[in-house]
Amino acid sequence: MASLKLGIALLILIIILAIIGTLIPQEQGPEFYREHLPGSYGLIRFLDLDHLYRSPLFLSLVFLFLLNLLSCSLQQLPARFRRLRIRDEKILASGRQPSDKRDRSQLERWLERDPLRLVALFREKGYRVQTDSEENEKLFLARKGRPGLFGPELVHLGLIIIIVGGLISAIFSQRVSLALTEGQVEKIPGQTFSLRLDRFTTEYYADGSVKDWKSLVSVLENGQLRLQKTIEVNHPLKYGHLHFFLMGYGQDWDRAEVELEISGPGVQTRTVNLRVGEAEEPGTGIRVEVLNFLPDFGVKAGGQPFSRSTEPLNPAALVEISEGGRQVFLGWVFPPPQVASHYQRSSRPELKVSLKSFRAPAFSVLEASSDPGANLVWSGSVLLILGLLASFYLPYREVRIYQRTGHPPLYLVYARKNREDFQKEVDGLLILTGRRESKDGKDE
Amino acid sequence: MNEFSLLLLAFIAYLLAMLTGFISYLRAAGRWRKISYYLGLVGFILHSLSLILRTIQGRQAPFTTMYESVSFLAWSCVLAVIIFDRKFRLEKIAPYLWLVVVALMALASSPALPKSFNPLVPALQSYWLWLHVSVTLLGEAFLAVAFVASLLYLLSPERKDGGPDYEARREKLDRVAYRAVAVGFPLFTLGALVFGMIWASQAWGRYWGWDPKEVWSLITWLFYALYLHTRLVYGWKGRKSALIAVLGFLAALFTFFGVNYFLSGLHSYA
């Protein structure tokens, strides 16, 4: 059975947990929490607060909330549909007999002598009016804002669909990352087509900041070009049931090309262009090989070189030079004027090697995504907004007057919101004193 | 006349609207309230011109930096005040609403918020920027009206000897708060949640990522859902209702300011 108290309690619990989830950094490794939150580490791991939004605790609350919403909507809907009927015994039975004799007479007058004026009075106020007259009874029904009658149920239905869509997305959505350099073709896993990055460009503003990244890609299927499109942030490519988004970019430093300058007394200054892993014999019996390249050279505590970042902040190339088959130089070379002889081993100290320039092919990081829950979320969102608009701006209002021959008239005023104000308004319209026995004004 | 001169004049007009509004408490209430209203209207026109100029000069939406967002939020609050004053005659509430506007304008003018144009990063180059941010801030402006009305309600104690006028004023505060939430909540739902999800889906390939900005927007939404349910179904009015409305707006403020400065995430633009 639906319970509003349960619904409110669940809302409060979800609010509290959601706040906690923003205060504890999510999806970090155990070392992070041991280091930064040592006192709470046990609790965090026990309650899965490190991945709170996909934890059993949080998901159970959301699921309970979903069930409660569903139950509430199913409970309310029959009553809503009953309201649409002009003659419903249960609703008519809930009508009140005015306690004031003058009001009873006034209602009888409306039904007997001035029915047309009664109809016109409500029509002027924008009500749709229906009357029903049989041998022994008369019925008058005026109402407006029919969409508003179902407003809250539409909101709840929208929320239910959104939550279901979200659960489907969480379980069934798939994302695959692809890093493509220009000219590279990559088969998409599970699909019959491939993607080729034709061109990756970066556009800049006048102040040097990035304006846009563009990846011109081709979709190839069975050796045929099916589609060519430029992917940018906010402009994904859709092919089949997959969307491809531009998520990042970088430079493939493992395929860097470096320009080295080798000089020294007795050595003709020469410039050598090599890719990482390549070697060249530029003449006079020497062989130059580039073994590695680091864009942001650093050294770990144990003396092991590594790259501190992917940005070319402190570029260095590991170069080996041999002469007559014998190694004469091995070390990291940097752009001038930096000379780091402590990272070099040379039997010919007069040899000077410097990194004149470097470049690396750019790669574009695309993400292929399929999300079967997304369309449900969009549908739910539309219902949610329509439901809110109907609830707030098309409030349902209803007035029923019913009399059986020989009985006093019954009078029923119904509104989902602002009932007291509406009651006063209708009493004024019908010229009633408004005195009546008090009754529980809650919705059925 | 540049955008900053217009903004300064608007600020002065709002300040005078606030002062004349408070003067109306002391004497010739009707006349001073009218002056306050028209000063606010003049400020609104000047502020609108300032925003239009900024849009033309920057060739982008006037709410991409914190300075621009705070200025636009102030403008939206003025719009909300003007609409509600015409419809409900805000009387005692209006000067406090002008106080909020003046505070926002002072914050926007402060050196802490750089005024320079920032060219749009690729992620913000979308028409969803216009829809998502403007509708969200408009919604929050009406929630700000509810916040002020609710706060005034909480600060005016129940008085057995207060008389019918006093009780009527308290009831009006409660009613204005509800009506403001009735406008602000659908706008906030549409702008912050629905438009936000659509844009996130287009930019990042997922409509919801549980990043702090998204979660705090949801928390704000849940507070107002709580407000409406307790009010409409339980019949809660008065203090309990006002307290939830105040907490909801504090959540909205944290979503707008707090998340940017205290919690990091993908969403950290303005």
C-alpha cells in the first residue's frame, strides 16, 4: 500500500545520503580514503560511501521510492477516472446538504427555476457545464482544468519512467573509448563498421586559448565509406544505435619525432631527425638511435625517469650514439640551453647532443556510447513537465448540485488545491451563506 | 554609456527602491511603495540594457562567468519581484526582496568576480547554454521570493494579541511563498534538471553523472518536492512549510555558489 509518510521519509533519507555523497569524494581507491579520511575509512567501506550512488543502500532507497510512487499512482487513478463521470454514486454520496435553510432553498431555485442562468453563470467563468435531468432527479456539473485532475499522477508517472530509464541505463549502457591518430582505422567492438580519423584540428582564439577541437571521421563498413562527419564537443556523431563523442585529445609521445643536433670539436655539426625506436647513421661511422621520449621528464625516488604529465613541459629524449659498434653516448637530452650531464654517460665528453625540436602525432579520444534507457528518461521528462504545468496552471475545479425529488439538494465542491478559497468563491457565485457542517477536506 | 555605467545606474535604482520601500513602513505607505515600485522598474530597464550590451559585445550568452550569472540572477529576481508585486501587492515583503537584489548586485560588482569576457570553452558552445542557465536562474529567482517570504514568516512570531491584521499579514507571507514556489519549481525542474540532462547527454554522452552540481540540483529539487507534498497532501502551512522553503533555497544557493568553490567536478564553469 502506498504511504505518503513513507514517501516523505524516503525523500528525506535520499536527500541526506545525496549530500553525504558530495562531501565524500567518490570512486577513489582505498589508499585515498586511508590517507585522507583515516578515521572514517571503516565506515566508508562498510556502507559503500565511496561509491554511494551505486551502493545497495542508495539503490534500495531509490527502488523503495519507485515502488511507493507506483503504488500511490495506482491507488489514486481509479478515483480520478471516477471524477470524469457525470453520475457516480460514490461521489454524489459525498455531497453535503447545506445546513442553512436559505441555502437549500437557493439551490432548489437554481435547479428548478433558473437552470439556464446557472449554466450561463458558470460558462462565463470558463467552466464546461453538463446537466442531466430525469424524472426524479436533476444533476448539474460544472468543471474546468480537466488536465489538472491528472497533473500529480502525470508527474509521478514521469518520475517512475525516469527512474526506470535510469536503472536501465545503469545496467545496460555501454561506453567504449577509442584513441585514434590521424589515418588510423579502428573497428568498433561488437559492430560491423570501423571508424577512421581523417583529420584532427585544434582552433584557437586570438588570446591563445582553445576555441574548438574537431575530429573529421569516416565511418567505413564493408570497405565502403558510409558517412563522414566532423565530431566536436556538443556535436556527436550518430551511427546505428551508437553515439560518438569527442572526449579528449592528446599527443602520442610513443611515436614522437625528434630533431637532434650533434656537435663537438672534430665532429661536424649535424642534425638528425628520428622517430622513437629508429636509428640512423648520419655518416663518419656513428650511429644515432632514439630509445625513448618523455614530454615532462622527471625522476622518481629510486632514480627511475618517468613523465610527470602528458604536457610537453620538460621534454627529453633518450639517445644512444655508437661509434664503430661501440657505445660512446647514452643519456637524456633536453632542449638548449639545458644540459643535464648527470643523466648522461659518455666516453666522448666533447660530444654535445641537444634536442632541437620535437613533435608527436595528435590523437583524438572518442567515446562510443549506447544507452537504451535514455529515451525512457526523455519520455519521463516530458510527462514530468506536462504534469507540473497541469498541476499548477490548470487546477481542476468542480461543482456538482444534485437533487432527487422529495429530497433536499446535495452540493459538492471539489478542488485539488486551495479548497477553502474555491469553496468561498462558489458560495459567492451561487449566493449561498456558506454555513455548513465542517468535514474532512482531504482528497480521497 | 557602457554596460558598467548602466549596471551602476541600475544598482542605484535598486538601492533607492529598497530604501523607499523601507520608508513606506514609517509614513505615507502607499506613496512610498509606488515610488519604490517604479524605481525598481527603472532599474530593471537599465539592467536589461546592460545585459543586452554585454551580450552584443561578448557575442555570447550573458551568464557564462560567475559575475555574469550573479548579475543575471539579480535581474531575474527583479523580474520576479515586479510580477509578484503587480499580482499580489507585496507591500511589506518588497523592501526585503530589494535587499536581496542589492546584495546580489553588490556581489556582482565586487573585485572578487572578474568582469572580463572569457571566450567560451568548447563545452559551453551550445544553444543549450542559453536555455539551461537562463531558465534555471529564472526559477531560482522565484524560489528566492519564496525564501524571503518564508524567512519573514519564521521571524514574525505567533502573537495571540496580534490582531486580525497581523495574522492576515502572516497568512499572506505563507500564500506568497507557496505561489512563488508554484512558479519557480516547474521552471527549476525544466531548466536545471531536464535541460541540464539533455545538454549533458549531448556534450558528455551521458545525461547524469552524479557530479556535485547535478546532485545538489537534485537535492534542491527534492527539498521543494518535500515542501509541496507536505503542504498539499498533509495540509502543512505556516512554520513547518516556511522552514522547508528556507532550507530548499539554502540548498539552491549552495548549488549555485558552494559547489563551484568547495566541490570539484566536470561542471565547474560558472
